[in-house]
Amino acid sequence: MQANTVLSYDPLDTDDDAGFEAVRRIYEHAIVASERKTAEELRHMIRREDYRFFVAREAGTVVGFSIAFVAKEEPLALLEYMAVAPEHRSRGLGAELFSATVRSLLEGAPGCCILLEVDSPREASPDQQLRVRRQDFYRRLGCRRVDDLHYILPLPGNMPQMDLFLYVDAPPPLRVSREQVRRWLQIVYDRVYECSREDPRIGRMLHGTPEHLPLI
């Protein structure tokens, strides 16, 4: 079944308490506890000038959301979270939500590079096939994985292995320079996770990588 044409897609107003609660419920169902922010942290993010919250509604009901960080230093964004309510999945809403998010981000920052942190299927896990399908989903939408980079999510606890994906509003390049990736990682670690731009995990990620990392 395809997404319904009555779907609307808009920014979430900071004073829309009902919309926020709907987003929070979908968020808590979709995001594993180790990677989840508190409701107060989410409210703080809504008030930040460098964050964008978007909601998809069908007949007035929130059926999905996306949350993106937008850097000020250079045309860069991180699509931090995106999810569809369980009862509305398998209808094409995820792809529509991604496309609408990308359009909104590019309207505000033409030429923006959009990063995504995606669970890696490299490690054995109960949800390994789900990880494969999720990466295939993003590839079908035009995203490419930064090869030779084992992304480290800077959160406490035992984090899953991650990959870093890139979306650009053009045919994707074949590779990206190591120094460009370093700048992206420094911005994300600093502005999204409140870690130092000299965090040693950035060096570990890039150690031994080629001067230009392939996008696959």
C-alpha cells in the first residue's frame, strides 16, 4: 500500500504539546533505550536554533517524525532521528518522510551534505537482517556509506557498530577526502554530542584510512 495523499509534513511548533507527545511516543517505541534522549532533552533540542523537528500527519494524526541538526560552520546536517508509528509502517511513509526532510533541509541550506548514523550489519546481532534492510533502504534513496570508516557513536554504554552515510542533492561523488570527514566528525561530536573536537575517538576512526574514502 502506498502513502495516503492527505499526508502533510510540517515543522513542529515549540508550543505544540500534543504534537510533541505524539512524537515522543513514536520516538520511545522506535529508539533503543541506550540511544534515547529524555523528554526534557528533546524539548531542549526543539528550542535550539540549530535543530529542526518535522512531523508527518495524516488526517491530523502524527504518523511519523524526523529530527535533524543543521551546522552553522558549513553546509552540513545530521539526520539524527527518523521514525514512523508502528501501525503506519510498510506503506511507503518512511521514504516520503525522508524525501520531505531532505527537501526542507536543502531549502534552508542549498548544497548541504546530510549525514546519517546507521547501525552496521558487520557485527552479528539479533537484528542483523533488519540492519541490512535499513542500509538498503537508505541506498535506494540515494545515500552512500563512507567506506573504510567504523563510526563510533559517542554515547555512554555498549554502543552497536555504526556506519556513516552521506546524502547530497546531486549524483553522489565516488569518494570524500579524509580531512573533510574529519571536519564533519568534529562538528557532530562538538555540537550534537557535546564532546571535544579533539576527542581521541575521531583520531581512532580515521587512523589508517586512505586520503580519500570511497562512497559505496
